[in-house]
Amino acid sequence: MYAVIVTGGKQYRVEQGERLRVELLNADVGSTVELDQVLLVADGTQFKVGSPLVKGAKVSAEVLGHGRHKKVEILKFRRRKHHMKRMGHRQYFTELKITGISA
């Protein structure tokens, strides 16, 4: 059984027991979160597709921790102008473990 969820403006295909890094959520480590924006639920041969969301479907997940991704380096360069600008960015994330899918 798997589901397609939306969180942080991104879509993820999740299965039970899977670990997932999503955009930062305001939840404590060890707590359980309910993700109710479910676009699709499938189990073998049956599919439930929402328009846009599946009614009554939820995905529950346990918060394993918070952190930051690797640094993304940005370089802006203009040739022959003595201009070079170097920047970096590290995005925050929340690591989740999917504990259940209910449709």
C-alpha cells in the first residue's frame, strides 16, 4: 500500500515503514503527525484518486528528528567586469517515519 501526499509544497510517494525528509514541520521529536493532504491511495489493484484530495484519507508519521541538508553553493559571475558573488544555502528538514496509511 502506498500514498501520494503533499507537504511543504512538494509531493511525495510514501509507503509504510519508509523514512522521509520533508520541509521543516513544527513538531517535537518523537511526536506523531497526521498528514491529511493525500492525493492518491493505492493498495495492489485498487486506486483512490482525489480531486484534488482523497476524502477521509490520512497518513500518520513519527518525527525522528530535525536537521539541515548539505550546503548548496551559488556563484554569480560577470566576465570582464571584476564581479563575482559567492553565496550558500542550507535548507532545514524534518525526518519522518511513516507509521500508517488509512483511506
